[in-house]
Amino acid sequence: MTAIPDAAVATAADRLLPARIEGFARRNEARLLILLLGFGFVARLAWLFLNTGERLRAHRSEMWHVAYNWSQTGVMADAYGAGSGITSHVGPINVVIAGIIYRVLGIDTPAAEFALSVVAASVAIALFWFLYKVAQELGVATAPRLFALAILAVVPLHFYLEIVDFRIREGALAAMLAAAMLWRLLVMDRNGRPSWRTISGFALLAAFAFLINPGVALGGYAGLGFVILRHIPWKAWPGTAAILLAAFLAVNGAWIVRNYQVYDRFMPSRGNFWLEVSTANYAAAVDARDQRATFVARLRHMHPFFSEQAYARYSAYPNDVAYFDALGAETRAWIAGDPKGFATLTARHLKDLWFPPPWLYRLYSEKQPTAGDRAKQAWAWGFSTLALLGLAAGLFTQPRRTLFVVLSLLPTVMLYSLVQPTLRYRYLLVGVSTYLAIAFLWRVFERARPAASPAPALSRTG
């Protein structure tokens, strides 16, 4: 008998390890998927009861104020407080859902906030499932898909955002719609020419996404444009365009009419674009030593939700859109006078979106970032780095499929580079970055195993 060196046995085991993990994941995929999604849902709701006094109270924001007012009057108004008037600061969907719940269960009651949390947790779980399907379409193995899902569902890094901040705010819903559209685009691309029914369904989905977050919708439309170029004959393009327009008007028509009646202008989305751009682009920000203090001072100077001074300035205008127009004129004049400063800030915002600075974790607090905040920052930086590496690798290994991911992200990233990113803004990147990062690590893990080579046959004594 020939003895088999321990090193040879270890090498063979190393080669088999990824296959063993993947085999286990495939055999148990359905059960693990249900377990992780179910646990993620229950864990988020259970987390609320660890501090009910704080977590089952209303999260006051512009959207909360509008939801409160809508529940009482049926009018979308008072984003900045009672008497601040009709508003274009927020979209209609989330505030109407919250307003209905407030009408039924009461305003700022534990029952109402818990019901909103159930809705928010459901949206988060749906987001994770759609991302799982996206990764499946991209050819990511079962094991890394489940690992990524486990991180998103179980690790409590974003619980506060997902079921407190996003009870009424649209961050998780926008991310879910982005993932749903990306999944459908990848399926359409795999199946070849889509049917008119498929195009109609996607057109409605994209139109709804536009009502929630225009940047997300533009990513969906860009991906559909790629599908059209690859799979739909040019003679069918007019019909496709007609379907897209009809769907857009069907979903957004009432909102467009409302805005025209209130503001006497065509406004298919929210009106607060220049408010957000103006709070992030100004001379003092270019060379600011304390970026947090500078940004907070800017908010208090011009954002009517954050100070009486800014509210008084806002109140001098006939409505919020007139105020936003004035801010836009000021900001465009500054950009024209200092394009280099604007480019510097845009590059910084782009960096902050992917690699958040410590102060973002304490944006509304005078306290210094804690060790926990810095750990979250390190986590975010690590996953962003791996995700971008995975995206770059995908453009070489499967460029056509990966291009859909790029097109999905690009409009959102470009739009948010014009404003000061916050943690809730960058949540749009968190899920897809997690899957991209874990898929990249899995690829490295597989390739790092010792290369296959002839090994001695295993034999037994006897």
C-alpha cells in the first residue's frame, strides 16, 4: 500500500470545499431562502420591542408632516410644519398609505407605527428577494447568493432605516423597485424579444418607480432601451414608445394634473430638486474643514424644515416651488462662477455615496462618531470596494449582462452626486453592493483553491 501524504489529502479537500458548500446550498436552497427571509422579517419587528419608547414613536420628517396633514384634511400640505402650505416636497404614494393608517389607527400611536413598520419590513424583505433573483440571473452560484441574503436579512446594520425612517420615506421602496426592474430586464434579455404584454407590465412598473424616485426609474428606462436595441425590431419601436407613454400617463397623470393646477406648470415629479442641490453646492463647502458643521449650518440657513430662520425666508415666497426656483437661480449662478468648486463638490459627493465619511453616521448629533459608527463605516467601505471590483470584473467576464446593472445604477449615482449623500440616500446601493461584493469574494475563493492536479488514488489498508 502507498501511504497518502496528509498534504495531498488536504489539497484534495481544499479543491472540494467550494463544491461541497455549493452542493449543500443547492440541496437546501428553498428551505434556507424561506428561513432567512422569514427570520429577517421577524427580527426587524422584534427589534422594535427592545426599545418601544423610541422605536414605536413617529419619526418626524417632512413626509410625516404631510402624512399627518393628509390624514386630517386629505390635502398634501404642511411639509415644514402646520401652516407651511401646499407642498411638492414629497410624492403621494407613501404619505397616502401612512395617512390611511393614521386615519384608522390614530396618529403617533404604537399600533399605527407598528402597522407602518410591518409594511416597511415587508418592503425590505421583498427588496432582498428581488436582489436574490437578480444575482441568480447574473449566474451567481447558490451559496454566495444565500450568504449575501443572510447578511442583508440578519445583520442589524440598517434596521433603523428600514423600519423606522422608511416607515413613510421611500428609500427602501425605491431600492425594491430598482431591483424588481433589474430582474425583469435580465429575464427579458435572456428570453429574447419580449411580448407586448411583457413590455406593458414593465412600462407600468417603471412609471410607478418614477412616481417614487425618478433616478431609479431612469435606470429602468435605460435598461429597457438596451433590451429594445438588442431584441425589438425597429418597426416595433413606435408601438413600444406608445405603450411606455400610455403607462407613464396612466400612473403619473393624476399627479401631473395636480401639480399643474397648483403650480401652473408641467411638473411630472417632485419640485424640491433645487432645494436639495442648493443645500449641497455653495462656496463655503468647497474647502470646509468641518464638513458636518458646514452642512448643518447650510441646512439651518436655507431648509425650512430645519430652522425658524430658513422657514421665515421660505415664507416670503408664494409657495414652495417659487422658493425652490429662487434657490436654483442662486445655485446656478454660483456654479457658473465657480465650475471648479462645483466639480470638487460633485466628486466629493460621489465619494461619500460609495465611501461615507464618519460624520454621516452622526449627521444630526453633536456627538463624535463612536467605535460602532467607525465599524459600520469600515463595513461600508469594504463592501463598496468589493462591489466595484465585482462590477469591473463582470464587465470583462459577462459584459452584456453586467451592463444592465451599470445602467440601473448610473442615473441614481449621477443624481445623488449633485446632492450631499446621507445614509438613507446611499441605502439604494447597499443591497446590490452586498450581492456584488459577496459574488466577487466567492469567485476569488474558488480561484484561490489549489489548481487541480493528479492526486494519488485513495486506498485502504487491509
